[in-house]
Amino acid sequence: MLPDKVKEFANETHRGVLTTFRRNGAAQMSIISCGPFRDGVAFTVTEERSKLWNVRRDPRCSLLISRESWWGFVVLEGKAQVLSADNTGADELRLALRDVYRTASGED
């Protein structure tokens, strides 16, 4: 669960740098748009992206969320949870995607 201050910060800015781990253990960093979702922070990714393959193999990841000026940021560390057609019902997935796109764009 996100502390209130972190959730507020993530509501204010949606710029993030996600770090996942390649098969050889090296860090893979990706710039993402993100936002608070359920008890964490979410973003969307297409099936062919390395970051998705990485978190499916090794869910450990870090996310740096920063203001546009880079003055002020928060770092979250934990394990990614992937919602997909393989593990989520169609209606639940549709609603989750809608909510993630809205929160990542700042639309609440």
C-alpha cells in the first residue's frame, strides 16, 4: 500500500523511470507514464516490450517518479504484478486498463 504522501506525489506527476532486470542481471531502464492504481502505481506496456518480458521472468523492479524539473522525486521498490488476458477476466481487464490510462495521464 502506498503511503498518502507518495500517492499524492504520484497524483501530481506522472513521469517515471522503471528499472527491471535482464536475464543476465543487468538493469534495464525505461521511461514510462504512470499513476496511482489500487494499492500501488501502474503503467501500461505492449506485449513485445523488454520490460514486460523482464518482470514476467523476475518481478523485482524499482520505479523513480519525478517532477518535470527533476527537483523532487520518490523511489518505489517491489515486485510487479502483471494484469493480462491470461490472468484477468475481460471486463476486469477492460476497466483496469481504462483506470490506468486515466491515472497515468493525470485524469483521475
